[in-house]
Amino acid sequence: MSEGIIKDFIDDAAGRMAKSVDATRHEFATVRTGRASPALLDRVEVDYYGTRTPLKQLAGISASEARLLTVTPYDKSSIKAIEKAIMESDVGLTPSNDGSVIRLTIPELTEERRKELVKVVRRIAEEGRVAIRNVRRDVMHELRELKEAGEVGKDDEHRAEVELQKLTDERVGELDGSLAGKEKEILEV
């Protein structure tokens, strides 16, 4: 019986850790590199008729060229609000519009800006590592409670903790690999 309970806890931890890794990778995608990517605008929210609305719900976003993003609003009257939201966001791009389409030219990154972006992705990666370790901590706590309640033995608890630590190390390794790839992409000239 205790093997099934422990397996359930480990499986749950694995799923939650995988979600943390995926969420961190998604955050990495929103950090600007030298290339145009529609994901750069994922965090931009527009004040649309008094409601904070994600930009991707108000407009089609495409990377028409390597250094150009085009934003085509579904509602042409929202173009000024979209432009304002992009200006106020942390993406560091200046929009220009022709009345129907907003164009965002992605400039070359300076060395200083590249180093700032590396710091940003390292912070995002650390938040991801903390999320993974929090999952480990929660499951360890649940395992101790099971042991104290007498539902699992000390050996079973120890084996589960070792397996959980191995799983944690694997997920942190995945995250570090993604971080290294993103840093390389940012520093690439």
C-alpha cells in the first residue's frame, strides 16, 4: 500500500516540476534577443475599454522579417491604446503605425543591453529553480506526515526522498540547459 502512495506523490511532484520548467521556458521566450519573435509581446497588456487585456487577444502578431514585428489590431479603433501599451511595457521597442498596422523594428542589441538581458534570464531561471525546490519541499513535508502517521516506514520515506532529490536535480538540470541556450542566443552577435 505504501508503495502506491509514495509513487503517487513522486508522480505528482514530477508533473508539477515539469510545469515549472515549461513555465520558465515560456518566460524565456518573452525576453528579447536580436531576432523578432511574436512571444516578445506575450506580457504586454492593453487598457481596452477599461479592462486590462493581453495584446494577443486584441491583435494578430507576426514576425514578417528577421528584425520586424507587425501587430494588426482586430479593432482599428484600439490602435492608439495598443501603441501606448507597447511604449509603456518593458520590451524596449518603439512602435510606428500607418493607421492600420503597427510595426516594431527590433534594433541590434548593445553589449550593455545584452548583459542586462542575461541578468533578466538568470533571474527568471532562479525563480524556476525556486519553484522546483518548493515542489520538492512540499512533497518532503507530505512524506514526513505519512511517516509520522505510520502509513509508510522510515526506509520507504528515505527511498522516496532520494528519488525526489534525483527528480529535482534532473529538472534543475533541464532548466540550466535552457538557460545556457538562451544566454548563448542573447550574447550571439
